[in-house]
Amino acid sequence: MKFQRLGDAGSERPALLGGDGQVYDLAPVTGDIDGAFLSGGGVERARAAYDAGELPLLEGAARMRVGAPVARPGKVVCIGLNYRDHAQETGAAIPPRPVVFMKDPGTVVGPYDEVLVPRGSTRTDWEVELGVVIGSRARYLDGPVEALACIGGYAVSHDVSEREFQLDFSSQWDLGKSCETFNPFGPWLVTADEIADPQDLRLRLDVNGERRQDGHTKDMIFQVAEIIAYLSRHMVLEPGDVINTGTPAGVALGLPGNPYLRAGDTVELSIDGLGSQRQTFAQA
């Protein structure tokens, strides 16, 4: 199933994109797409209501802003250097275990929202990533089977970064990852049953119409199931939490001339089966 949240920021309405291409109002089933919905049988109730023809069409859906498909997550956990070609282009060694950092959950915005270049920034960069949304509590998981069972769904995630803040201003990466609007997410939360294999997805990103990233999740160093199991041994993952699983080669940091983003630039990104995003950058 494909879930959306539509409407003005802070007052989004939960919706379901039906197989007929119509958008249905999920208000009879839930007040929001959040951790309680994902872990409390909300997906099953939504499916049953849709199959029974009990969901009304969401009037005016085509004119509504598209918000992030999951209400503000409790945490956003990110995996760095998780594609060999990306590690190589940045001059980093292949990591022996997942490189983990956190991103402020307040960075999560809609997939078509304006993204702000921070004041003083000269090195704002792009990163298309497979986003994983946790559907049930994950703690000390035994292995990949248990890990995959904890996934509520997948979404396109744009892990925007400011490289000077990230690499030069602190020994931690969080500073350059947590700037305002730095994680467009969506347009849909696609439930795990719709994605046969998260390691069989193509990722693409264009800047001002020029292809910059064209990668594949099969090239991850640490696969999705490995990442979730690993994280569960170090922190408790709660329903609604987001994991950004890394980006392939083609970021500005690794390109000749380092063509970092400026106000007025447009970025378009997509992942097979998960939809596409488009953002215009503006000065904060």
C-alpha cells in the first residue's frame, strides 16, 4: 500500500493512494500516519477498509501540498559511506562496520518543499537515499529475518548535507546534517510487502536537469537487514523512526570542481517503486 499525508505543514491529512490512482481519505481509520498507526494494526485496518470500499475519496487531493508520509519521527538514524563507490569518491576507507550518525528529526519535510541553503554555507550537497521506516519495536534482533519483519515501509529520502559544517566544524557529522529542511521525505510510504527486495532498487538524482547520481541498492556495503539488526544492538528502534541507508557515488563533494548547490538550483530524485521528489533551493 502507498500512504501519504496531504495538506499544509502541521495539519496534514492521512491518505491512501489506491490501485486505481485515486487518493482516499484515511480519516475514518486514523488521525495520522505515525508510529502508533504502523505498530497498532493501522495498515491492516486501512487495507480492510479500502478493500471493502469504505474509504471516501479525499476531495481536492490533487491541489494539496504533499507532506512527508510519516509524521515527525522520533529519530532519524543515518548510515554513512554505505556504497563502495561513494566511499572511494570521497577518499574514505571501506568501513568495517556501519558508520552511524543521527540527524535532527525536525529536518524532515515534504518531497516538494523548498530546501534552504544555510546562512554562510558554501558547500551544500545532495544525497539520494533509500529511507526505511520502522514498523515495530526493534531491540537486540537476532538476524536479518527478524530485522526485515520490523520494517513498516520504504520511502525516497534526500539526505541534504553541508560539507563544511559536517567535516570542518566538528568531529561529529551531525552539525552538517541537521540544518533546517535538510531531509525531504516521500512522496509515499510504500509498505514493505510492495517491495520484494530492498536490495534491488535503482536510485537516481539530477541537478538542474543533469544526471549526478545513478546507483543501485545491490551495491550497499551493509544491506538493509544488516543495518537494522546492527542498530538494534546499540539502540532501540521505535515505530515511526527513519533510517537513511546511505548514498551512491555522484555527490558534489566527489565531483570535479565540487559543484555545490546554490539558491535557485533544482534537484530531482527518484527510487524504483517509491516515486520521485523535486526541490528548489533557496537562501535561508
